[in-house]
Amino acid sequence: MAQELQFSALILLGGGGHARVLRDVLEQLGWCSSVLGVLAPRMSAEEQAALALPWLGGDERLADFSPESVGLVLGVGSVGSGGGRMALYRSARERGFGFATLRHPTAWIASKVQLGMGVQVMARAVIQTGAVVGENGLINTGAVVEHDCRLADHVHVASGAVLSGGVRVGPGVHVGAGAVVRQGIEIGAGAVVGAGAVVVRNVRQGVVVMGCPAGEKRR
């Protein structure tokens, strides 16, 4: 089923690797003709060529556009904590801008799933029935969110990670690439689950867990 674009025009925020991936998603959805260009602090000629979109200037240029006529696509990914991505999203929302929700054509999303504003579901990701993904969520390439999971706002589930059924994830959590979270686990706000970790116990707010089974990283 074709996805309907909610905005008459779009601006891509960010010019790095995640922005290039999203540019491809936009093309596959048939939305590239609606993209006015890219806002990023700086872009080399090579980066501009890779995106094949006009560079409009730095983030301050957002003030030149109306939130009533332009929607945004957040092209900033996250490594570890997603604080930068979260801050950019919140700043734009405070100024009245909305964000497009993107679903790659190869992603599989059950019919009884709730996706918040600005959620990005990437290639071959799976979201099963009863799951909820809050605003600005990023379900990256090949990630699996099983039935009845509840993800708060600004959660990044990285490539190949698996959340088993009924997992609860607090705001701002990063689940690293290839991590596995056992069913019914709760992950507190702002926590980071390291790449490849196997989480079999609840994770406290703001901590970093790594390993198999996952344990808190010593500071």
C-alpha cells in the first residue's frame, strides 16, 4: 500500500550517513520531488553530490520556512546516547514543525501497531501486533520489535537488534546493533544497551549495559 505524504514539502535535517539512507527511502516512496533540500551546519561538495539535494544552509535557516507548509525529516542518527537527535527534534517541535513518519517499503508492520510522529522504520525491520513506538523512534535496518512492546519517545533500536514480546523501553534509550532483549524486560530512561548484548534482567535508568548476559559497565 502506498504511503501518503502528510506535508506539501519536506526538508531533510542532517547531511551524514543516516541522511543518505533516508534519501533513498524518500526516493523509494516517491517523495523526493517534495524535498526542498538539506539543512546541516556544513556540507562538502562530495556530501552534497551523495545526497543529490540542495544544501539550504545551517539549522538557523529553519526560521526562513513556515511550519504550516513544510514538514521535516530527521536525518541525524545516534551512536550510544541519542541526545543530539532528541534535542534537534524537540527544538523543531517547539517551533511548531511536524515530522514525517517514514516506513521503508520492505519493512513489515502489523495492522495493530501505533507509530508516533517522526518514527522511521527502516529496511526489513519488523514490528509486531500490539507494539507502540513513541515519537521520533528509529527502528533501524533489520531490527525486530515483537508483540506488545512499548517504546517511549526518542528510542533507537539499532540494526539487527531484537526486542522480544512485552518489552518496555523508556525515553531516549539506545539499543545497540545485534542486541537481544528477553521478553518482559524493562529498560529505564536514557539507558544504553551495548551492541551484541543479551539483556535478561531489567536495566536501570541512565546506565550502560554490555555483554552476555548484559551487566552494567563499570565507570
